[in-house]
Amino acid sequence: MYMPSKERMVGYTVSKKVAKAVMRNKIKRRLRAIFRAEQSSLKEGFYLLVAKQNASSAEFKKLYEDAKRSLTLFYSGS
């Protein structure tokens, strides 16, 4: 999800349905790292990244590619 804003902000959501607390925290750490790496190419606004069921079993590279593709869709306005 994306909402225009005057500054760049991000929120992370990982449901209890996805995994136990340790894995949810790991997923959030990965999402934070991905956003940090890509934030210079993103426009100002509020981003909400929501992890789905398969995020707990996904490798970092796959998670990075999926998140980057999603963030690029926001940026291009598609």
C-alpha cells in the first residue's frame, strides 16, 4: 500500500497466521533491510509492507525481488 506524504515512512505487518514470533521478527528485519536498500529510488510517501503466508519459507533473494517489484509498481504509479 502507498499513500502520498511529505516524507518517506514505512510500516511493516506480519500476521500471527504467518509464523511464530521469532520468524515474524526475522521477516520484519528482512523487510526493513530491503526498504533501506531501495528507499533512495522511491518517492516520498507512506509505504505499508504486508508479509503473506509464504514469506516465512521464502529465501531472502526471493523476498527481495518480490518486494522490489511491488515497490517499483508504487513508484511507477501502475
